Amino acid sequence: MQKFDAIRPFYDAEINEAIRSSINHPMMKALMNFTFPEMPDDVWKEQLLKTHSIRDFQCNFIYQSVQRVLAKSSDGLTTSGFEKLEKNTAYLFISNHRDIILDTSLLNAALFSHGLVMTASAIGDNLVKKSFLLTLSKLNRNFLVQRGLPPRELLQSSKLMSEYIGQLLLRENRSVWIAQREGRTKDGNDATHSGVLKMLAMGSDEENLMDYFKKIKVVPVSISYEYDPTDALKMPQLMAEANNEIYIKEKNEDFMTLLSGIMGQKKRIHIHIGDILDKELDVIGAENDNANKQIQALAQAIDDSILTSYKLWPTNFIAYDLLYKTNQFADCYTENEKQLFERRLEIKIDQNNPVALEGFLNMYANPVVNKLKYQNAH
């Protein structure tokens, strides 16, 4: 099992030692003081020192942290579709991606409260460069996606990851969360990258690839935030792309985005669990004998599920009407909601910059555009 050491989370046997090594770190103190504001430091320290498993750490500490984040920075989380999932069963959750830490933390909080298997979750190693963040991610059952590798090493890394994911799902009965693409969606267009599916497919020993995807129980997940707490932070990259420039991240940009995502105002949040892909895979397997075509069809099936079940908020309809200068969805929001959104736009975006303005509105309007495509197609 040593071969997964570079990417895997801690084993339970390593948890206590990891906690001991980071218990006096200022970021641990900040996290615990945020989570348990009334509690003296020695009390949470004592509780942490008694922790010997990832599950205990997640249930007693991280779950509480997530509840605090929801209380402070949102108007609550609603969910749908969890009743389709069976207890003690591992699923591969493929999700649209809005926020680095929250998407998976909120899903796990919901799985926990429904008594279902929580996930091991993929996280880019670029986000855990600081040693404390790496420890925290491994305590929270994250496994590392190695970023920025040259082609040959990337292939090796993808093979290792697909094998590890297969090991978790099929042998350890552990659910897995993975984003449908590398990096968060910047423009509100949620699309599954075939590269993610090709990586997963490397773990298959089935003659027909779709039999493997049936075995690992693929469940599309759509998560939507009424306000994206990192909306303005996504603008510099969108601007660079609009001008055909190469975008270079600031030194601490990932970390700042991570904090803004956690603490920024999100209003309402909804997670929907799609149907487990099953019959769709039979059809894909029967219609295509070419693996690339199968992968493309599978990506489309995941997109169909995520986009049709994506929950639209007043902010999405407001942005659509503003962008396309229409009142088509005026009955989907109040005048007050519109004024709040326009105020946010004024504060965050330079009104004299048409590219920034359009980019910001597109981020919120595109989910409506995508939903309309489906309604018109069927």
C-alpha cells in the first residue's frame, strides 16, 4: 500500500500524531476559536488530543466548523435527492465546482446528517502548499491531485490516482468526491472535462469501459450558491482570457480565494444528488465501441444531470435580464433582490469596463442559459 503514500490522506493510526504536531499552530487555534467561540482553548485541545480517527475529527470538529460557516456566511443549506442513496454504500460523486473547500465540506455534512458514507475528496496540491493546510487536508480525508506536471509524469500521476480511487470505492467501500473539471468554474458554465473521466477510466480492467463506470456507481451532483463569494476574485483571470493574455496568479491568490470562499456571503445554497448513472451507461456502451466516444457520451450524461437539476436563484435570473436587457424573468425576483444584486455589481466591478461587467453577469446568467437550452431541446 506504500505506493499511494504521496497522495493519500492519513490512516487512522496516524491521526493522533498529526493532531499533536499541529495543535499549537496559530491556524489551528484560529479554526477552533472560530468553531467554538465560547470554549476555552484547553478544552478543545483536550478533545483534539483524544481524537484517533478521521471520522471522529470530521464529526466532532469539521462538521461543527461547517455549521458555523453556514450560520455566519449563508442563509442556510437545502438538499434534495439524498434519499436515492443507500447506507453503507460507496459512490463516486462527480460534482460541478464552485468553491475549493466548501463544495465537498457541505456535501459531507449532508451525507453525515443523512447517515451515509462520507467521501474522500480530491484536492489540488497547489492549494495545500502550506504545511498546516496539507496536514489539515489529510486529517479531513483529502487526497492530492498533483498539478503542473510534465506529460510523462502527469500520465503516471493519473494512473496512480485512478488506481487509488478504484481502491477506495471497490475495496474500502469509501465514497469519493471529484470535481467535473480541474479548477473552479469561472464563467458559470458547468462542463465535465473528458480528461477527468479518462483518468478514472485508467483504473478499469473491464472489457467494456461502461461496465467499470457502472461498478463504481457514478452520481452527478449539482451545487449552487445564490451568491458566489469569490465572484469578483475570478474577474482578473476572465479579463486576461478575454484579452488573450496568459494569466499568472499572485503568490497567495489560492489561499486568499480559499478564505473568501469560506467566509464570504453566499446567501442560500442548494445541493442536489442526481440519479445514479446506470441505464444511461448501458446505452452508451451499446451505441459506441470506441472508448473516446464513450467518454464523451458519459461527460454529456453527467452534464445533462447537473445542468437540468441545478437550482436557479433570483441572482441568476437578475443577471440574465440585465445581461440581455430583458424583463423575461422579472417574476422570479423582487425589486429589492434586484437592487441588492446591482449594488454588489457596483461595489465589485468597474462599471466603465464592459469586459468585466459582462464577465460578472455571465457568471450568474449562464446557468439560466444552460437550463433554457435543455427546455428548448425537450
